[in-house]
Amino acid sequence: MQKSYKNLAKYYDLCFQQKDYQKEVDFILELVDKYGINKESILDVGCGTGTHLCLLKNHFDNLYGVDLNKEILEIAKTKVPGAHFLNAGMSDFKIKEKFDVITSLYSVFNYNKDVDSATKTLQNFHKHLQEKGVVIIALYNERTTDKKISLHVGKDDDTKVAKIDQFRYIPKDKTVKSEHLVLIKDNEEIDFEVEDDDIYRIFDFDEIESMVKESGFSNSEIYDRFSFDKAANKSKFPVLVLRR
């Protein structure tokens, strides 16, 4: 993740307690079977607290995760003790081995600020991919210019968390600016955290096609919302699938 969540690592899983991780994992496994991809190794770029890897650990022999947030990675290490984790960025991480499957989920790819940095990231993925491997990238494609508010809530025995996000698309920059407010009730003490703004770059499908070719991939498909329906250019949550 980026600067957002840096001070909220221990509350991250509660914030996204209602997220349907299993649906995304089921799509990944079905896609891997569809293309006859080996299940020897998987790399999750922007792995967060490792929830996807935790759900995939019984399906792959070797699991790796990359993330910029050190605090987040410490949680991931406890959740998936058999996995390997690296504190690095998506465009410049370096791992000696290559992977059968590379994933980048939850719109992490949209943290690339422009086409050049996104292309560099894809080239890095290509470099770390096995010859018959597959890359799966979940994108964010919201384009409403009106302010949009989303709410994430979660709780356990001692803690309640509510995360309020406000988004707005800026057409001239092709970016979405988001602001975050997190309310925390922990052991009867109430606190709040105002997170720094996040900027997400929205990539047109024409831009994606150009970046894919420049990065060395010869096969690409774009699906809609972790289904096998083809995505339209206005799909809010397209999933980019790449093969050599």
C-alpha cells in the first residue's frame, strides 16, 4: 500500500472485514486452471496483510508477497508464516526466481502515477514471470466527477473500526483523489485518524493496450469484476489478465 494505512496497519483487516476475498481467490484459481498454469509459485504484489496469500496457501507450493508498508508486512508474516515477504515497490522489486502466477489486487496498480511508471511496473512483472505464467491485475476505473463516499466497518471482541473514504475523479489529470477518515473504538477508548490523500491514476483501455505491448506481453484480456464477462471501457473494476 501507499502512505494511507501506514499508521493503521493493525486495524487494516478490520477495515476490510466485509471484503469478499474468497470470490477473488476463486477467480484466480479458475483462471489458472483455464489456462493450464502450474501452481508451483505465486507472487502477490501489494500483498497488504497477506489475506489473499493466506487463502491461496493450500494451492501453491511457494508464496511470495511484496509491499511498501513495513508494518503491514509484519502482520502478513504472522498470517502466512510459510511465505516469503519483501519490502519493495512494484516497479523495482527484484527477486531471483520467476513465478507461475503474479497478482496485483485491490487497485494497487493504480498507484502508478503515469503511463511511464505503469509500463515500468508491467515490464518488471514480465521479467519475473515464467514463460507459461499469467499476470492478474485488479484495476480501479471509477470516473464520476461527483464526490463519492464509501464506508468500511469491522469489529472484533475489543475493537470497532469505521473507515470513511471520499473519492472524486479529476478528468484533466485522469486521476481519482481520495481522502480517508478512520474512527476507532479500542478497549472502550475512542480515537480517529485522518489519512493523507491518495491519488489513483485511471488508465484508459487504449493506454493499457499500448503499455501491454511495450512491456513484452503478447496475450491480454480484460474481465469485469472477477468474472469471465468481458469488461467495457466504463467498467468500474476491470481485471487485466496478461500472458507472454
